[in-house]
Amino acid sequence: QMMARCISLTRDCADVCAITARFVARGSEHVAPLLKECAEICRACADECAKHEHRHCQECAEACRRCA
């Protein structure tokens, strides 16, 4: 239960990063708002994951910070 928000944000982050990467790869004219949202979700995910001491959470937080 205590990891529910972390898991939810991680899934959202993975999904938005994947779709954003596809838009960037094809040079979409609509990529700018996706990049902004992707960075926002990555920051939120990093903040949440950083609250947990599990190694995988700390690794996720660092990856999300780099992505943002």
C-alpha cells in the first residue's frame, strides 16, 4: 500500500517517456508539450521514488532526474 503511488508514477513515467521518444524520433510538430509533460512526470516520479530506501527506487529516482 505504501508503494502504490510510487508504482503508479513509475508506470506513468515509463508510458509518457516511451510515447515522447516516438514523437521525437519521427520529428512530430507536437513534441514540445509532450517534452514538458514528460519532464514534469519524471520529476514527480523521482521525488516519490527518492522517498523509499529500496535500491531499485533510488536507481529509478536517479534515472528520472537525468531524464527530466
